[in-house]
Amino acid sequence: MAARKKSFEKAMAELEAIVQELESGNMPLEKAISKYEEGMQLSKFCTQKLDEAEKKITLLMKTNNDEVVEKLAEDEDKNMN
């Protein structure tokens, strides 16, 4: 996975395609291993994105004042850098 920004949805689509390829059983072992490694990287990326989303939702549920919006904006800025 390149250093460029990837969306959760794009990563999930790529992961689903890899799973389908692996389940087909129609590829050489070395290519299957390579695809598996790529799938594990995508899975880790998606898990991290879901964890971030869960933390944001938890924060929103705890309080609903203007400070929450500011905190989320700060976190978003940190994640972009």
C-alpha cells in the first residue's frame, strides 16, 4: 500500500477483491501469498480507520458541546499530517 491517502471504502473494495481471488483457488502459490500479504495490510488499515471512527463516536456520545467539534477538527488535522 502506497503512502498516498486511501479511503476506507476503497481499501474495503480492494480487500474484498483479494478475498474473492484467493477463494477462487486459481492462482500460483507465490501470487496467493503476495495477495494474502496485501490483504493483511488492507485489513490492518481498515481496522485502524474503524478504531478511529469508534473513538470519535464515543467522544460525541459523551458530550455534545462545541468543544467536541473543535477536538475532532484538531484530531483530523493531526491525522492529515
